[in-house]
Amino acid sequence: MKVEVEVNQELKQEVKVEPDVKLYEVSEEIFVSYGIVQGTYTPSTEVEKFRCLDCGKLFNYKSHLTRHTAVHSGVKEFECGECGKLFRTKSNLKQHLQLHSGVKKFKYVKRFKCNECGKEFSQKSRLTQHLPIHSGVKKFKCDECGKLFIYKSNLNDHSLIHSGVKKFKCEECGKQFGSKGDLKKHLLIHLGVKEFVCNECGRLFGRKSALIQHLLIHSGVKNFECEECGKFFAQKSNLKRHLLVHSGVKEFECGECGKLFRTKSNLKQHLQLHSGVKKFMCGECGKQFWRKGDLTQHLLIHSNVKRFKCNECGKEFSQKSRLTQHLPIHSGVKKFKCDECGKLFTYKSNLNDHSLVHSGVKKFKCEECGKQFGSKGDLKKHLLIHLGVKEFVCNECGRLFGRKSALIQHLLIHSGVKNFECEECGKFFAQKSNLKRHLLVHSGE
């Protein structure tokens, strides 16, 4: 049998083959020995092809099938002496070594163009691999979580997440990742590259995925629900952090004071307290903050923009958190009880201030007269006296008061109600302060 071989599309050779040998068994080395660079053979009978039992792909040569099976086996036996990277074939290793040499021996012509996006490729196989991106078909499914992928390689990288294996290490900080892609994205942080900008607030991000996650905050969409309390979150990461509240686990300990925190980021913020440095300063009033988030919230005060309105009384707030704090006033619920006297309070902060009354501690001092108070709120009310501010007026007699509580006490005089009795002489008084003054008569002071 004779096989006609075309060499460089010009010179023709004839290769003799034994009668009982099938055409596809002709060794590839026969063609190489004839110096074939770009070879085809035109047999007198139809060529029998080699099929891959894993994926069904067909090959003209047995050697090509052998090389291809290495893809399915996952075996990479050719190692780069420079960086240790492994390759399935010797040819792939040779191509890789050019990166270390810095010499580009071959100039690849990009002849294959994608009609969808215009991207060009030097190999038709690369174009074929690229096309599924536009089809949107994701046929590779993760058996663990059901997530779908366009490429099997992406599924393989994803599978490492479930296995817990993190073999890609950042040389800068030592952090490890489950996929090479995640490591590449992480490296942008060290390079300081932030090319993705949020058109809503101007914030910059190093990764497009991070920007997409951030945009959910502006959209107002909250798809992630906490099964414990029913609270919704815009980002899955925020839900994960929130779940730590319910678990009660605090594994991050402060080396300075031993305080425990649920997240590493909370510990970092706390450590700034020990450093004494407040690096976030308000440009309007000079007030300094430990955290950037606190500064951002504070700046809303200076903007005078009050977007959050109370439906009960119409009062407006610049921050949603302030409105949330305000709402319990209208509910009338007072769930914070003083263990000493049983008095109830709407806010825990009010209970804390009140507790100082029983302790006798007065740490808030008036700079004007030196008088000390048990709570910051009492000091603020007292300062109105020095400022001469009296905005609470008695409708009965027109008298002005600097505090609402003082007006309420005064109104008892007009009501005629006298609930405070002197145990010495039985005389009644409308105000407790009047009773105290009266008792001095009996004491002789």
C-alpha cells in the first residue's frame, strides 16, 4: 500500500506501508522523518480516527490521542526548573520556558476573530473555548452546592472551596486561596489598583465583583435573610457577620486588654483605642473618630440633609440610626429597669446615667460654676441656665424655664395638687424641693 504525503504543499513523497497495517497505525515518526512541517496524507481508503473514551473527541493520530488523555488524567509530569510549575506535555513546558528567557521566538498572528465581541485569537481552539461566554450556557454543575459554570476548569477551581484546600499563597501577606483567580484578584490590593468606581458614591474597588456587591447597598435590595431574627441584608458577607451575634462566638482577643471580638475587623478597630490615634478627622468641626464609618455618619450632621422622618411626630433625622433610636419614645415601652429603685427607662443609656445617681458618682462638671452632675444630659440641661436659654413657658403665669422637667414641676403649683407631706407638722407641698426647704425650719439650720 502506498500513502501519498504532501510536504510543504509542494514536494510529494510516497511512504510504503505493509498491507496488513491500518492507515491510522502509521507512526507519526514516519512523517517527521520526511521533514514534514505542514503535512497531510491522502490515502486511497477512508482514514479510521481515534476516539477519546472520556469526552468523545476524535483524533487523526494515536499520538495526539495519547497527549489528549493527559487532560483527563490530571497528571502533570513536566516540571519547570525555574519556578516549579507543572505541565501535562513537554511542548507546553517549552512554551512556558520562553517566559523566563524573555525571548519571544514566535510571533503569533491572531487570525480568528469573535463575531460577538471582536476579540481575536491566534488559535481556532482558543476561539472555540471563548464562544460559550456569549451563549450563557453553563453545563458544568457543582455536586456540592449546585452552582453552574461555563467551563470545567472554573468548576475545578470552585470545587477547591468545598474541599478546604488552599494551595495558592500570596507572597506578600501569606494569605492562601483556593484558586489562582482569587489570588490574582487579591494581589490587586497590594498593588493598590482600584479601577472600578461606584457612580453613586464615588468609592473605588480593586475588583469588579466587589463593585457589584457594593451596588446592592444603593439598590436597597436585601435578599439575604437571617433565619434567627428575620433581619435582611444586601450582601451575603454582612449576613455572615451578623450570624456571629446569634452564635455568641468571639474568637479574636485583644492582646492589650483581653477583650474578645466576633470578627478580625472589629478587633482591628478596637486596637486603635489603645494606640490613642484617631486618624479620621472631620474637616468641618475638627472632631476626630476611630473609624471611617463613624466619620461618614458624622458628616451627615453638617450637610443639614435630614432624609429620615418620624411618622409619629414629624421630627427629621440625618441618620437612619438616629430615627431608629427615636421611635421607642412613641411606643411608651420602657424595658430597662433600675435594680436600685425600680424606675423604668426607654433607653439603656438613660438607665446607665440614672445609675450614677445611686452610686453618688458625679463625673460631669460644669466649667462655668464647678457644679457636678451624674449624667451628661443633666449637665447639658444645667448649661442652659448659664446661656440664659429659657424656651419652656408656663401658659398659666408666663414664667419661663430652661428645662421641660422644671416647667412640669412648676405646673403642679397651678394644679393645686400637693403630694409632698412634712412628717413633722403635716403640712403639704406641691414640689419636693419646697418640702426640702421647709424641713430646714424644723432642723433649725
